[in-house]
Amino acid sequence: MAPTASGFRAFTVLWCGQFVSLTGSALSGFALGVYVYQVTGSATTLGLIYALSALPFVLASPFTGSLVDRFGAKRAMVAANAGSLIVMSVLAAALFIDASAVWPVGLVVASLSVLAALQMPAFEASVPLLVPKGQLGRANGMRLIAVASSQVLAPVAGGFLLLAIGIDGIILMDCVSFGAALLTLMWVRIPRVRRPAEAAAAGVAALLRDFWVAWRYVAARRGLLALLVFLAALEFCAGFVDVSITPLVLAFATPGALGTVLTIGGAGMIAGSLAMTAWGGPRRRVRAILGCSLVLAVAIVAGATRPDVVLVAVAAFVFFAVLAVVIGSNQSLWQSKVEPHLLGRVIALRNMVASVPRLLAFGLAGLAADQVFQPFVGRDQVRSPLLAAFIGDGPGRGFALLMMVMGLLLALCAVLAYLSPRLRHLEDELPDVTPEDVTPGGDAADPPEVGQPEPWQSETVP
């Protein structure tokens, strides 16, 4: 099938395919978690599966970002979706042979994590090649709608589908969703960006050198480096909140109430994404990221002040709605400030730097709560009347105090980040370098080859 769609139309077609694929993946991810726990009854095994869904992503990112820049965003997305289709088909066959097998799930989850490390930077790198600079905020808002909607639908529909069609049926649905994504990729035309000739060496060492070039690119632009450090701090704090929210709510409410809280949070993400799509995002993106991060901090602290489901649900809605603005503004900023021929590698670097603190937080949150905050506060009731005035009384309030500390830490990081002049003036000091900027008179939907070597590219890279 010859590609016929280009520009924003192509992005819309591509978005539809990714929406279907994300929904299928969210459903299968939810179902596989339930399946593994039902078969093994082991929380340790389930935790290992979760680790296999995250760690390979971090380890693969230094290589996959370079592959995106070398072979183009479209080829990378085709490879990622085709690979995911093959992997899920193998899992379907393995479970058909042995319905109680768990080890294939671990291999498949790890493989999908690696393919996601290729898919994510490829999709983000394709956006400025298809969408005019003024529409980046709307395009990223659409992407967030797909992500948030799939995450909301998965727990709602996943349980019903497990009963109706079983784990095999859900896996086959995911295979169909990857096939739909491949069809949309065949339909769209995504321009290629030429890379400097000296960067075309092959081999693992060359891929690592490419990644090192991306790091030097960011490090040489102090505003981007400061933003990267702030994003790492944000992910670290958010990781503690992710782990703490479930035991926090279950300490005083039912699992059904927890599901309601998480669903309302997902609805907040959808609402924020819709607002980004209609609005197009803020003009001053750095200030939006830092200002909205302060709102995130307030929402975290407010949700931890009392053991009340309504309060936590409202805080979750505000948190995720504002988080959509943070994510969309951040994506648009990188897409408009990074050279097109480096965008895949830089996005992979950004994703890796964001993932490591979150993984660290996942590992530390339970330990901090069980060994420090719960004993300090009191497991069944708050010992100190003064402390109870801030975090309420009852069981599990050590998790509330931990969340409050993370909220205050996030607020402090946002204030310190704003005090950095390089970050504060990033948008004024760094020119936009989307295809339409670097190619005078160029069409963002069909730019000529761009990306000339800069002085830092000609230096010897160890």
C-alpha cells in the first residue's frame, strides 16, 4: 500500500493506530498481571514481572534512540509494532500449549519492554516531522488522550474480558491491535532527516557513541540539562506516590474505593489531555512545567492530609489533569529545541534518565514506609496529636506522611529549578530547530533533508 497521508492528516491516522495499539497493550498488561498472580499466588513473581516490564527499557534506550535516528522514525515504528505482534503471537502459542506456563510471560514482557524503548522515541521524533510547530501542543495532547484513555479502559474492561474470552482471547486482541497500528503506518508518509556522514558507522560501539553524542548535545545546552535534572527529580517523587497511593487508600477504604480513586485520576488525565488538545498548550512551556509541578506538589500534600476517599479522589483528579499539561509541555519543548537528526537519541536519553529515578523510587518506597514512616507515625493510629493534626488519624498514616514529604520535596525542586537562569530562559536562549525552522520556507509535512554538522559533532568521541 503506497503511503498517501502526510502532515497533520498523517499524524491523525498514525494517532488512531497508536490509540488502538495502546488500548490493546494496556488490556493485555492488566490481564497478564492478573493471570500471573492467579497461577502462582506469588507477589514476588508478580513483582519480577513488573521489573521485567521496566528494566529492559532502561538498558535498551542507549541503543534504540540511535536506531531511530539512523533508520528513521517510520521504520523504527514498523519494526517495533511488527516485533510486538510476533512476540504476542508466540505468547499466544505458548499459552495454548501450556495454559499454566508463567516463564513465557517473563520473556515476552522483557521483549515488549525493549520494543517499547524503540517505539516511544520513534513516535515522539515523528511528531515535529509531521506537525507544524504551532500544533505540537495539540498533537502531544492527542497522544496523552490515547495513553490516558487506554489506562482507564484497561482495568474497567480487562476483568470483564478475562471472564468472557480468557487470557488467550485478550492476547489475540492485542495482536490485532498491533496489526492495526502497522496498517496505519503503511498509510502515512513520514519524512526522513539526513544525518551527518561521519555518524553512519555500524556496530554496538557505534550505537553507544551515538548515545554519547546525544548526552554531549544536552550537556552543552545548560537549560536542557537543568530541565533533565528536574525531570529526574519529578519522576523520583512521583514514583514514591505511585507506590504509596494503594496502601494509603486501602488502609481506610475498600478495594472498590481504590478503583474509583484510580479511575477518577485517569479521568483527570483525559480531561487535561483534552484541554491540551483544544488549547494547544502554554506559550511559555518552562514556566508551565515548573508552575504546574507546584500544583502537583499541592495535590500530593492535600490528598494526604486526611483519610477521606473524596479528598483523595479530588486530589488524584487534579494531579493527573495538571500532569497532562506538564507532560505535553515537556514533550513539545524537546521536540522544538532539539535538532531533528538527534531527536530520537535525545528522547531516548530523556526517557532513560526519567525511568531510572522512578525505578529507584519503586525500590525504596516500600522500604521507607515499612521501616521508617509507619513505625515513626504508628501503624494503627497516629501517636502524636500534633502530627495527627497534619496527616489525620487512623491506620496507614505513615504512607500519608511519606507522600507529604515527597510533595514538599517536589515543591522545593520546582523552586530551585526556577532559580536556575539557564532553565528559566531556556526558550529565549535556544532557538527552535523544527524542520520548518532549520529549512527556510520548508514544509513541516514534507521537509527536505536537514541537519548539518555542528562543531561539537566533529570532535572525537571516546
